[in-house]
Amino acid sequence: MTIANEPLSVERMPSAPLIITKHSPSFWRITLDNPPINLMGPDMISGLQKLMDIIEVDKDLKVIVFDSANEDYFVSHFDVLRGAEVPAVSGKLGVQQWVDVSNRLHNSGVISIAVIRGRVRGIGSELILACDMRFASKEKAVFGHLEVGMGLLPGGGAAEYLPLLAGYARALEIAAGADDFSAKTAEKYGWINRAFRDEELDEYVNNLATRISGFELPALQATKATLLKRAGGGPSPYDIQESTNKFFELYQRPEAQALLEKLMKMGFQTESDTESRLGHYLGTLAGK
């Protein structure tokens, strides 16, 4: 990873698989670190909510960059075995904890950028969609929404953000097909801003974040707020809550539980070929 200057500090958040690297008072990097495959579980979601608490009161911070400690998995997907541990009501809006994180990140006065290497599926995709910008490695990034292949719905923001970025037809292809997509296709579809050769990715994003962090905060905040408004403002947290509720409703069905049981026997949620080529294996379940 190419970083222009030595960081001011590097610290792991207590009780959360997140590492905060402060390159300057105005530019932080947030590294997702939940081995072995960076599942998004209750600890990571809770950590991200605490991160938003910190971000919202910091008067110097202008830009944050999300990346992963695991080059094979940015975020594999939601930890479906621990879903009941995620608070159903959290934050000022009284929505589910992940919805609170997504809404606050998207509407934050701080500009957020995702740097994607490895697999980013399900709620991982929903994290990067809530960010302001997304850049990926052509060689290493893999994108997907697994939910329909498991008898579920892409909740947590995908159903809201993807049609805005990719259009209805491509969003439906992504969601209903439940397959894996390359960074090249993700760029073409508008899922991400741009795909770079892996060796060029960090330099570009670091330079962009450093450049942004040097501009005046009122100008950055006014520009982000205005562009968001002109673009339609993004989804409301209650829209995301609605699709999240539907996700958990579908999860309770015996048919979805049977599909999950089959996947678990195949190595789902472990370091396995199933996780590596999940789009392929979801296709083998179709119609069975």
C-alpha cells in the first residue's frame, strides 16, 4: 500500500474488528479485519456504529477510506448465523443497527471512499454502496449479491442503492442472478467509480483522499450535500429498514433454512472453495 506520509497513529477499536489509521487529522483509513474471511457480524456492525459516533463529533476529519486487511475478502457477506445478535432498534431513528450505520455514513459530512480488493458480497456491497465513492482492483476484486440464491432478498441498502447507480435492469440482473461479477463489469454498471490495475489502486485513492483532505470542510460538506440533493438524496432509512425486514422475514422460511443448511455443509462461512466461488455454487443449488 502506498501512503505518502507516516501515519500519526494506528489503533484497533476496542471489541471491534476495525483498525483506525490516522494519516492526518483530516484523513483516516478504516481497515476491516475480521479473519478468516471478513464476515460482517454484530461486532463489526457495532464497531461501525461507534465509528460513526466518533466521526460525527470530530471537527477536523474530512475524508475516510475503507479497506480490508484481507486481500481475498473485503467483506465476504453477513454472518447469517449471528443475525439475531444485531439490535433490531438502534440509534435516533429507531431502525435496525445496520440501517442506522448505512444512513449515517451516506449522509455524513465526511466524504467516504471504499478501496476494494477481494470478494465483496451482500452486506459488504451494501457498505460500499453507502460510501460516496468506490474504487477496485481489476485483478482482485469480485462483487456479488448472494441473497436470492439463498432464498432471501438483498436488504440493508442494496435494493435501494443499486437501482440508483446501475439502473433497474442491471440491478435486477445483479440481484436475481446471485452471481459473481468482475471489477470491469462493476465499473461498466456503475457499481463502482473506477477499476484500476492493482498496483495503481492505492496510489490513486491515497492521492485523491489527501487532495480532498486539504480543501476547506465547509466547501466539501456543501458540495456533498448539494450533489446528494440533486441526485435525489438517496434512500430513506425507512426504505432500507423495509427491505431489511423482508430479508429477515424470508430468512425464517423453512425453504431458506434448508438452502442455508446445504451451503453450510459445503463450507459456507469458512475458508473454502465455496466462499471463493460462491456465485458458482449458488447456481448449483438453483432448482434443487
